[in-house]
Amino acid sequence: MSILSNRINNLSESATIKMAKLGRELAAQGVDVISLSLGETDFYTPEFVKDAAKEAIDKNFSYYTPVAGYADLRKAIAAKLKRENNLDYTFDQIVVSTGAKQSLANALLCLLNPGDEVIIPTPYWVSYSELVKLAEGTSVFINTSIDTDFKITPSELEAAITPQTKLFMFSSPNNPTGTVYTREELAALVAVFEKHPNIYIVSDEIYEHINFIGTHTSIAEFESVKDRVIVINGLSKAYAMTGWRLGFSASSKEIADACDKLQSQVTSATCSITQRAGVAAYSGGLETVQEMRKVFEKRRALVYELLSGIEGLKVNLPAGAFYFFPDVHSYFGKKTPSGEIIGNADDLALYLLHEGHVAVVAGSSFGDPKSIRISYATSEDKLREAITRLKKAFAALS
Ligand code: PMP
Ligand code: GLU
């Protein structure tokens, strides 16, 4: 019998992090692995942000900060939300956390009672369903497919709602599909939420600036639901700061205070130096992320062309984020050169790692067992080489 709690025994390890770990282990054995597994940009943190962190160290920002973050950081975030998203929040509605992942966990732990249902469109980011489990909620999935650009319709949303529905949780731009909901599509979903005033909405907007079809719309821009939206965002993607660990939520004051209380017992706050860097980032404009977006757009075109040349893959052209999510199920049931059968996307991801030396993530952990996720947040040279390897590995299946 395990000494560990049911809570942890029932939890899965993050699939993105697991594949990145497997890739690193293989690389440590001397294998030349190209990792397209982790959603992490290959850009550097902007100089002006690094300078702010260096200055903070020299000025002895070495002590516990307010649990929800320094007031000037929360004010800078409120100003960012106004400037970039046309959203009005006061600084005390912002809670800064150790990454957007913690902000998501805070929201779920503060809002869910056992058995409360959370509607999640699939494919979804790997941690959503696991964090719901941790908070003792029940995930209710709305399946989408590549044929409808992985979008849900208002009637599918309506059909998934029950008296137990507490939350709707989604990301736009989406990880892993890159799908972006337009303002009109969000308005149609809002019309459903207007009929159900007890449902709250977790809106994960961490890829807001990696959008190739227009400007970002936040569902919190719709006044009729704004008080029920918890906006999640952070520095990881827009400022290439995954390791610094800064995310935030913007919500009603009641929910913000609950998140503050939770953090007071769990982390006390995120790192003081990171927070000072965050003030610079959120006050510093969008030049660097706009440059990044242009580079991602070029890479997207390249990867789309290369992946479209692999037989048996069904490829979407993502509108945002930095992932492709091709349907690979035509390869299920085929044999590897060493005689193993590829039963599912997990087998395929392991085969592509061990035989092709390219790390990708199986779609099963994103709620879509027919696909794999390919991150293109790496250089064009590496992408060309990686996709050449993938093509060869796919061709070797019979
Ligand atoms: N949401 C989505 C959709 C993500 O892809 C990620 C991964 N970065 C996160 C949240 C968590 O980001 P963070 O690094 O800020 O914890
Ligand atoms: N969000 C990234 C991804 O999807 C980083 C890894 C993680 O936090 O799970 O790959």
C-alpha cells in the first residue's frame, strides 16, 4: 500500500514537463535530441527587464513582499490591463503568483467544492484537468476537432451546462492548438453565460500577444460577465521569462482576497527580484514581444509547409501561440522497424524520441488522443532538421 495520499496518487505528472525531462535524459547520454516538447521560447529576456532585476539585487530587495505582490507591480499590471486589453481593474484585484500555473491553481482551489463541474473544451493545456482533480472538482469536456478549428459552439456549451457547473476554463490563443476565438465568437459564448449567472470563467490569456490573425480579445471585455471572469496571464511567454516565475490573476476583489489568503499559507509570494523585473516588463511596452511575434509567424509558415509534406498527417494552421497539433492517428496500428506496434499517440511520441531523436508531446494529455503537439519556439535551422527527422521516422513505419 502506498504511503502517499490518494490526492497525489491520482495526479498525473505534467506531460509537457515529462517529455522535456525524457529529452534531456537522452541528450545527457550523448544523443543529439531536438526538443520540440516544451512550450518555451528560445528568445532572451529583454535587457531592460534584466537590468531592473540586477538593480533590485543591488538595492537589497531581499525580503518577503506582500503576499499578492508589491503594490507598484500590481498597479503596473492594472495599467497594462487598461492599456493593452481595455480592462478596468484596481490594483487590489490583482494577485501576483509563482507563474500563471499557480494563478490557475489558486482560482480552482478558491472556487471549487468537491463535485463542482468545470467545463473545459478539448484540446486543453495539460495542467487544467489535473488541477481540477487536485481541487476535487470534476472536469466536463467538450470535444472539438481539427475540422472545426478546435472551437466550441454556443449550443455545445449550453448542452454541457448542468446545475453543478461552477466554472468554464479555456485558453485563447489555445495551447496546444493555437486556436484563437474572435470577438464575435466570444460574444456568442457570452450570450450563453448571460443565461447562467452562477458560472465563473477562467480565461487563460498567456499567449495574448502571439496572435497572427488580429488583436487579442479578452472575454472580460464583455461587461455582462466581467465580474465572473478570472483573467490569467504572466511573463513567461510575452517576455521570455519562463524560469523567473511570475503570473497573475485579475478578478473580483472577493476572489482576489481568497487567492491572497491561499498564497499566504502556500508560497508567501513569488520572488522579490522577479517582481521588480515584472514592474519593468509591464511598464516597458511591447516592442520585444512584437519582434518575437514576427519571428514566430515566419517559423509558423515554414513548419506548416514542412509538416504538410509528411504523408498521413492532418495539419491545422494555428492562429496563435507557438504550437502545431497535427492529427497523426493514421499511423496508429503501424509497425516500427524493430517490430513494435504504435498503439496510440503516446507510443508514437516515444518512438519519435527514441528513433527520430525529436521530443514532441502526445495529444492524450491534452485530451486529444489522436494528435501530437509540436512546439516551434526554436530556430529555423533546428526546425528544418527536426522535421526532416520526423518525416524519416514516420516513413519508417509500416
Ligand atoms: N497556461 C498555458 C496555456 C500555458 O501554456 C502555460 C505554460 N507556460 C501556463 C499557463 C503556465 O505558465 P507559467 O510559466 O506562467 O506558469
Ligand atoms: N506551458 C508550457 C507547455 O505547455 C510549459 C510546460 C508546463 O508548464 O507544463 O509546454
